[in-house]
Amino acid sequence: MDKFNRSKSFKRHVFAGSLILLFLGTLFMTNNVLAKVCIDTKEYSCTAVKTCGGVFTDSWKIPCTSLCIIDDNYAYLDAVTYFHCNLGFVNSKKLVGSGASIIEGGCSVNFKGRSMTVDMVDTTENCIVHSNCTPCDGCCIP
């Protein structure tokens, strides 16, 4: 009976150790995947114009739009509270991607010198938000 109790105790320790290793392995892999760091961040102030079905519907100022360059292939655009977009580089002047803040559609970014234009397309509402953006220093600091 003593041999059985030792075996049972050993199995519990092995099981607990396996769970700890699984947790640590998952934590390590998740941090490597999610810990994408911006190698370059650019801040812009934008003026947005919304058209639906070719008809002007609204315009507004976006005081803070940040572009996070993650690596040579990917970037993330965040126009605080308005929209955000996951982007891939087509070339050094153009990025395209999917709008993480809209259901169906996409987004594109075109650079013109230091300025950029951003187009967000929502196919469910047949609307386009076109933004002209100029660089600003510190406009995204709360």
C-alpha cells in the first residue's frame, strides 16, 4: 500500500509540474507573438471627409493619428476613437490593409512627402472616409 501512495504522490507532482510548464510555455509564446514593438512611430493631425454613395455627409478634425511601423512589412494606424487599421507595405509610399474597426472594407495609406492620405472604406454602408494628414510633434501625448 505504501508503494501505491508514493506512486500516487509522484503522479500528482508530475501533473502539477506539467501544468506549470504548459502555463509558462504559453505565456512565453504569447509574449513573443503579441509583443510587437514599434520601431518607428509617426504622429499626424488629420482632416477627415466622409462620403456615402458619392454624397458628402460629414467632415471633422482628428487631432491625433499615429502610425506605428512594426517592421519592414507591417504597420498599425490608430486614429484615436475614429478608426484603426492593420496595414501591410505595398511599397515605400503605399500601405493597404483591413480596417480592424469596420466590419467589411479596408484601408489604404499613401505618403506624399511627409504628409499622408488615409482612405477607410466601409462596403456595408457604401461609405468612404478620406483623411488628409500632416505631421505633428507631440499631438498624440495626452
